[in-house]
Amino acid sequence: MAKKKAAASTKNKGNRVIRYFREVRAEVSKIVWPSRAATINLTLIVLGVTTAMSIGLGVIDWVFSKLFTLII
């Protein structure tokens, strides 16, 4: 009886793994990937915003460092 339970639990574990990968495959097939043009546009937006924020924070840092230099 113990051998039957052990064999059944091993079989269920195998079934769970197989079911998991089948479900993953089904979900991945539902993904709608962006077009090349959309990917390039979004990448340029991210790079532009990152550059603008870097410049803005750099200017703010420079201004505060000059103010603290005047205070000290």
C-alpha cells in the first residue's frame, strides 16, 4: 500500500510539472509583442527622459553646491 501511494505522489508531481509548462506555454502564446517601431519610439522616450532628468538633477546639484560654498 505504501508503494502505491509513493508511486501515485511521484506521478502527481510529474503531472503538475507538465501541467505547469503547458500553462506557461499557453500564456506566452497570448503575449502581444510591440512592433519594432513602437519599441524604438519607447526606447528613445526613455533615453530622452533619462537624459533630461540627469541634466536637471546635475544643475540642481551644482546650484546647491554653490549655495553651500557661499554659506560656508
